[in-house]
Amino acid sequence: MRCDVPCPVRACWVAGMRTRRNRSAVAGECGPKRMLYRPDGVAIEYQEKPMTKMNAAENSGDRILTLDQLEVGCCGTIENVAARNGCGQFLAEMGLTNGARVTVSGTAPLGDPIEVSVRGYRLSLRRSEASTIRVLPSPAQGLAT
Amino acid sequence: MAAPPRRIALIGNPNSGKTTLFNRLTGQRRKVANYAGVTVDRSEGTLRGRNGVRLFDLPGCYSLTPRSLDQRIARDTLLGWNRDEVRPDALVVIIDASNLERNLFLATQLLELGLPTVVVCNMADVLRKRGDRLDTAELSARLGAPVVATVASSGEGIDELCSVLDALPSAAVCHSSPLGVPEELNDALADIRELVMEQGLANASNATLAAKLLLSPSVLVKDDASHVELSDDDAERLRAIHRRHHIDADNSPLTVLAERRYAWIGQWLDGAFTRAEVHVPGASERIDGLLTHRVWGVAAFAGVMFLMLTAIFSWATPLMDGIDWLINQKLAGIVATVIGQGILSDLLVDGVIAGVGNVVVFFPQICILFLFISLLEDSGYMARVAYVMDGLMSRVGLHGKSFIPMLSSFACAVPAIMATRTIEDRRDRLTTILVAPLMSCSARLPVYIIIISAVFGANPWLKVGIMMAMYLLGTVTALLVALVLKRTILKGPTPTFILELPPYRLPRLGPSIQSMWSRSRVFLTEAGTIILAMSVVLWALAYFPRASAADIEAGSGVQLRQSYMGRIGRVIEPVIEPLGFDWKIGVGLASSFAAREVFIATMGVVYGVGDEVDEKSATLREEVASAKWPDGRKVFTPLVGVSLMVFYVLACQCMSTIAVVRKETGNWGWPVFMFTYMTVLAYVASLVVYQGGRLLGLA
Ligand SMILES: Nc1nc2c(ncn2[C@@H]2O[C@H](COP(=O)(O)OP(=O)(O)OP(=O)(O)O)[C@@H](O)[C@H]2O)c(=O)[nH]1
Ligand SMILES: [Mg+2]
């Protein structure tokens, strides 16, 4: 099982929480439709869509970062995990679920992998997996934007 | 007729203390260490004082969707998916109390198995020290299963656990399972549940859980560790259900279920568990900062290796000399005087004592090596090495976890090859298996020591430096070979790396010495069996046929030259002469294919039998140092020494390794391949060293 290197695709909730204003843009995109389940169990259709400049801008506007962008010592709350190929399931089982707080506690000498602390224990994972995890940085930690 | 014994399985997250508890409960001494993935196979034992209870220690897992072979063993045992075996009758679920949330995740799945269950909150000492509080009675009420707090390493709470085990009901139970599934999954679950029941993969009590597990698309992937054996029809049926409900590799419903489980755990713990108000950064964090630091981390690793090798060379020397004196002087002397002259005394003195005795001399060194490795394993450093090395290993095409078996290979390749079961991908696992024997194991240590001390004189820095170079050579070669394998025959994507980093613990001396002893005992056993046998064979080859007295008068070394061994040696000689070796070394090399230490035994026998004048004062080291070619040149020049050591670094001279590779890979192809590539590599490298050295004028 492996996760792909981060691909320029991101999940957009068609009906759902975050990017409602994008709906029209999404509807026009091609790509397979999938079912996702929100934590409350409601099924949501979602569609893959290439990352565009606009999305990126919108990201920083919401201050949503991916876990690998978080600096050492910073913490945040997981917004969603878009890992693919079974990796997502494992990350969820290890406690990296929506709403969980993660702190980046260090990086390995070569810069990769990173060490995070989640649910009271330490986990190391590569930046490529970390980049599938979107987090809302905690303002208390004073993240430089 | 007595009732069949109750079968109780110990299961929990990796590194939660299952084996420590198992050892407490059964009195066995299975391997315990502070990193995830120590136990990779099932072990069985009888509960102390209760003959009717069989306990199983299982490999740790994070969930019932296994990601590697060892975890698959655990899942299949728990669900009764092993052929010819029924499910266990009851469960002891071990939870690391210092890491409750994640450990309870597996517990939520295990409780759904419908078996009588005891939940053990182990590491209660860590919890206390942090100042956190866990209300076990409250937790027990919420889980619907008895909860016992224990400290497996000190034995606290074990008695209570035993009495709870006695009182455990024998019938299947239904634990309250508030875990609802999302509505959309209900249909899929019902369909799969039907299939599971029809195929006997589960009974009524655990069918829902089994069905949930089969919601994961990976169970249909043949190469995946979570693969479930199904007939073609059933697999197709399951695939159709998945398709109907839009379940595919990128979208496993178990992810949603995992989130629900964590939400549920949050509710369980709310009120039952209170975290200490202030969290002071513990020693673990500070040590971690140092040991994973860009500069200090590498320096620390090199420092540890240097310290270990210095210890092996200097600290062990007095002990080693003592044993040497005791065996080779005293014992040999006593045997010779008691038995008197004759063939029996020759066999005992020149065969058994010279062979086995000279190997046993290295016992203190082996112990020091094993003690260091045990201390490293128990401190929590192993996982950090994997973490630090991952950057390098990913360039090779593996991940950091592969480095843990490679590091344990410094002790012995056999358990290291078993330990590769924790590596998820089949190709990565094979690659690791094939390169692990290149790491210098304890059997090479005596060979290095004897050569280095015979050839490189008294300078301790030089000796340790050369030794380190040999370890480095093995490691670098292993990485290069892995790189080549991953680019060619075992091509595959670079795997993901997600590894738990355990907290540092001060290694406890008692268990470390125990683990050192259980490993070094193997060394003594080997000396008493294979090396003894080889020594006798080698002695006989060197002793017969006897040269006539007149011949012996005529010149030294005649007996040896005209013996069977000498004749064999002359056949080998042309092959090894380009490497700079004489025929005696050649015989040593050839006999080392039984086990590397036999090289020492061969040298002992060769120089024992070869001594016409019975001056028993010289140690083997001195004899090796003064060995001469017929024309009077020294045999062991520094160049020959290096060439010989390089051969030992790279050659695959270990029957047990070949046997275990056969067992773990399931066919003879891989062990044959491994043997061939390593031996060819050894020969070529040794040739390059010797001939290159000669060209440079080093001979
Ligand atoms: N402080 C403390 N340490 C413990 C306790 N129980 C076990 N340990 C330590 O925890 C580490 C892991 O113990 P193991 O028994 O090897 O754990 P395991 O669950 O068998 O691990 P795997 O076989 O890898 O799944 C070792 O270093 C033990 O010494 C305990 O109650 N308190
Ligand atoms: Mg274990």
C-alpha cells in the first residue's frame, strides 16, 4: 500500500462544508464522482478537480495549510485527510482524524520525514503523506503567514 | 476426560507491553524491546499455576486491517481465519495507559469480536508519574468489560489479572456497541454479512465486525497484507458489492468508521480520564531533540558505535585472556598429562580444545556486543534510527523501517530476517531480507578480532578504526545492493513511511542482561554443536594419514602438507591465491561456510596439528601473526588481513541464514540467489583489494 506523491488534485465537497461557492466551477469539471462520508454519516458526492491558482489563493485566505507546511512547534486542527490508496484509512486509524489536534514536533536531519504529536503520542511520517492532511493552524501558536 | 484448555489471546497495539505481560504470566522469556514490531510471530504458553489455560502472545497491531505480515498473523488468529484453527476463547486486550486514545481504537474493534474480554491498562506507572488519572471502574462500566491496571515490567496488578481471568465467563458475550454505521453503509454491510456467514468466516457474534473489515477495498488486493482468502465467486460478489456502493481504493468506508470510533473513545474517556493540568516537556523530548539532530544525532550514533567497538577490544581483553589461559593452557595441559601421549589426547588437545576452545574465548566480546544492542533496543533508540535514516533509505527505494532489521543484523541475521515481517510491501521486504546478511553479525566479530589483533599490532585506535571500517563497508554495501535490487528485479514504488516513535525509557539492566544472555547462549550452543563437530572433522582431515617419523624429521609442516586437509588445500589454493591467501586460510574459508566461527576453529586445528614441536605457549593470535609461506614471507600482511576481512564482510557463510530465508520467502530461489550474489561479491571485492593493493605497492 502506498500513497501517491501529492498530486495537484484536491477534494471539493460538492454539497458540504467548505467550498460551496465553488460549486459551479466544480460541476463543470470532469473526473469521477465519488462518495464520501462526513463524520456525521451523511454521504456526500465529491469530485476531483485540478488545483488552480484560485484554489491556492483561497486556501491561504482560509489559512488552511497542509501538515507539511506547518512549522516545527506549531499546532493545528485537522480539517480533512485526502490521502489516497488505503493510506487514508491507516492515518485515520492512527488517530489523524478530522478535528484532531496535531503538533509538528520536529523534522529528521534530511528534512524528511517529520515528527508530529497527535492524541498524546509521537508519529513520524513523510512530507508526501503529510501534504494530504489539511490543517487549520491554531492562532494561539502565532503562525507566521 | 479433562476439558480442553481455554485459549486466551493477548492482543493490543505494538509496544504496549504484551510480551512483557506474557512473560510474567507464563514464565517464558520472549524478546521484549522498546519499539513497535518486536514480536512477529505467535507464541504460546501455559498460564502459571493454571494448567487449563493456554495463552497466546500475538504481534501488535493498530487495527484489524493489517498492513504487514505480522499484523496479519494477529488478525487471522483473532478471527479464526487460520486454516484448521478455531478462534481463541477469550481475549486479554492490552492497552498502553499512557497512550489511551489510540490504544482504545483497536479495543473498540476487539470488543466487537464478541469474545469474553479483559482490558488491561498497562504502564500504569507512566500514567501515575505524569499525574494523569484513570478511573478504571468507570472505564470498565463504559466498556462493559473488566479493566485491570497493571505494570507488566514490575509485576504490579498481575495477581488481580489472574483472578479476573479465572472469573471470566466462557460463553460468547455481546459487548454494547454504540458504534452505528452511516446509513448508506447499512445495505452494503448487510450484503457482506450474509456472505461472511455463508462462508463460515464468522459466526453470529462477530459477523458484523467481519463484515465491517471486508468493507475495506484492500482485502481484495492479492498482494496486500490485509488480503482475505475468498473463492473466486465470493471475491467477485464482494467486488460487486463494493462497486455498487462506490467503495474503492481511494475511498474506504473504514476511514469514516475510524472517525466514529475516535469520537466514541472521546465519550468513553470523558470523565473517566483526567489529564494532569500542566504538561512539562519530559526528558523524552529533550533527548529526542539531541538524538535526531542534524549534527548531534549522527555524532551520537557514531559515538555509540565507537564506544561499543572500544569496549569489545579493550574491556573484554582481560576476560578473554583469562579464558584463553584457562582453556588453552591449563585444560590442554591437564588433558595431556591425564590421558598421556596418543591419538585420543591429540584429538582432544589439537582438535576439540584448539577448535572449540579458541572460539569460546570470544564469549566476552559477544556478550558485550549483545548487551549494547539490547540497551539500544530497550531505550527507544531503534525507532529513532529508522526515523533519522528514512531520508537516506527513501533514496535507496526502501523506508526507514527496513533499517531496524538491518541494525538487529549486527547481532544476528536470523532474527533480523524474521523481523522484516513488519515491512508492508513484499518487494521491500524481500530486498531487506536479501541485504540484511551483509551487515556484520556477531559471528564475524571473532574473525575480525583475530585478524586485526594479529596483523595491526598494538595501536588500539587503529584497531577500532579498522573494525569500524568493516562495519561501515557492510552497511554501505547493503544499501548499494538494495538500491540495485530496487531498480532492477524488485522494482516498485518507494513505500510510505508511517512509524510510531515510542517514548525513551531508561533501559533496565536486568532485562537487558537477560536478553543478552539468551542471545549469547546461542553462541555457546553453536560452539558445543556445529563448531565441535567441524573441529573434529577438521582435526581428522589434518591428522590422517600419518606421515612417517622419518618424514617429520626431514622438515617442518610435513604432516599437515601430506594430510587429507593439505591435499584439499592444494586443490583450493589456485582459486584463492589471487586473493593473497595460502591454502590454510583457504581451508578456513571453505569450512566457514558451515558457520563463520569455524574459521577460528580451523586456524586452531591447523596450527595445533601443525606444531610438531609441542610448545603450547603461543596463543592463536601469535601463531597467526607469525605464520609464514614456505619461502619465509609472512602470510598475514596487513593487505592480506584486509582482503580476508573484506571477504568475510561480504560472503554469505551461514547455514541458518539460508534456512531462514528459505522459510520466509517460501522457495529456494531467493536463498540461492542471495548466496550466489554475496559470495561472488566477496570474491571480487577481495580480489580487487589484494590486487589493487599490490599494484599500489602495499604488499
Ligand atoms: N514503564 C513501563 N514499561 C513497560 C511496561 N510494560 C512493558 N514495558 C516496556 O515497554 C516496552 C515494550 O514491551 P513489549 O512487551 O516488547 O511490547 P509488545 O506489546 O510485546 O510489543 P510488540 O511485540 O512490538 O507488539 C519494553 O521496553 C518494556 O520494557 C510497564 O508496565 N511499565
Ligand atoms: Mg511483543
